[in-house]
Amino acid sequence: MKIALLIPCFNEEQTVAQVIRDFRENIPDAEIYVYDNNSTDRTAEIAAENGAIVRHEFQQGKSNVVRSMFREIDADYYIMVDGDNTYPASQVNVLLDEVKKKNCDMVVGDRLSNGTYLKENKRAFHGFGNRLVKSLINYIFKADLKDIMTGYRIFSKRFVKNYPIMYQGFELETEMTIFALNNNLRISEVPIDFTDRPEGSVSKLNTYTDGFKVLLTIFNLFRHYKPLQFFSIFALLFFIASLAFGIPPIIEYFKYNFVYKVPSAILASGLMLFALISFTIGLILDTISLNSRKFMQVLLQRE
């Protein structure tokens, strides 16, 4: 079986050599690819010196890098790991065994279950953000995943060649997870040890900006994948508002046989119309989404 190790990198000269050496020791038969994303340091040079196949992606953003990786590389299993030396190469064969044993489409290196991320992570809001994203996705998609944002994953060829990457930055892991859940792909999680970046190595993730982008991604993917639920929320809000403005005029009519609060009655009628329109939009888009999922299932069955 052909195994490809994918390492997206941006300014990781301090750690990329160690990542390559550690993974080569544990999976010596794998082809190791480092995709350099406009680094201003010696990341690409160091990766080449350590025997990695170095390629370049000039569109900035992790998702752009992974899109090129998935498009250009052909393998049976794809291991994706960050180049910051925070994920253990020593556990890669455990994850590979999980893929093979359960015929998974995506195996996730779970940093959160054993508490190592909470212990090692020095950025206070990252833990809160991880829990918030996990809770939202599990609630919306009725799942029970433990770690959504981890950068340590193994994919089947079926997943890689059918997954459309739509975003550009650190929303990638969220998008991957929701795509797998929506299309009933097999996901498994394996607890791993996490270590924080070594001193001098700088994270490229902006807690607030990228955190907002991730939440916006969840919002948009909820709208795309669950349109009936999404638009039903607005329909319900419009319906409740319509009742709030419409009940007083109705009471007036029955009491005085005349409506004095005409503006309220007009507003209530408009809000009720919006509620019906929102619900109808949800029904139409839900039918389109269902047909899209059916089409994806046909594609997946051909793999």
C-alpha cells in the first residue's frame, strides 16, 4: 500500500527537519511531501536536505496547500500533519492500523480526550474555541466527536479524491469534519499525545481572526448542508414575531369589531409572509441538498 505523508509548511525551519526524521523512522516506506507556502525562511531548503519531496504552493493559506496536495499526489493512504513538531510520529502506526482495521475514510488524532492539549497549550482561548466548535458541530450534526480542530489526520484515497475544499485558511479541519459527517463517511478518533511548539517557533493561527472564520464556516456549512433546519429557525422567529404583533389587533377586532392598530396588523401579516417564504426556501434547498448527497454517495460507491 502506498502511503504519502503530507506536511504543509509556512516558516517552519526550526521544526520541519525533526518532523521528517521522526516520521521516516516510524514509516520508512512512506513518501514524504513538504509543501512550502511562501516561507520567508529556510523551510524548503531544510526539508529538501532531509530527503523530503519539496513542492511549492504560492496561494497563501493552509487550505490552498492541502487542495494542491490532494490534487497532485496519488496514494492509498494520506497522512496529514503540521510541520510544527507538536504531533507524535511515534503514534502514526496506531492511526494507520485504525484506518486499515475499520476501513475508515478519516482517522483523527484526538488531542483533547487524554488532557495533553489542555496541559501543553499555552493559549488560553484556544481551548475554549476547540470546545465551542466541537459542541456546535456535534449538536448540529448529531455526532459525538472529541476533537474537531486537530491537524493530525489520516485519509483514505476515497476521501481525498472526492473532497471539495472550498475555504482557504484554518477553517480546513472544520470543513473536512462536516463533509465527512454529512456524507456518512467513516470517522474514527485515536487519542494522541500533544506537545506545544518549541520555544522560538511561532503559531500562524490568530486566535480571534481565525476563530471568527471557523465560526463563520460552521454557520455557512450549516446553511449549505442543513438548509431546512437553518431556514426553519428564521421561519420560527418570524412566526413568533408575527404572533406578537398580530394578536393585539385580533383581540381588538373581536372586542370592538374594528382594528385600531392597523400598522401592527400590516407588520404581523408581513412577518407571517416572511415565515412562510423562509420555510419554503428551506424545503426547496433541502431537496437540492438531498439530491447532492445522493449524487455524492454514487461517486463514493465507485471508489
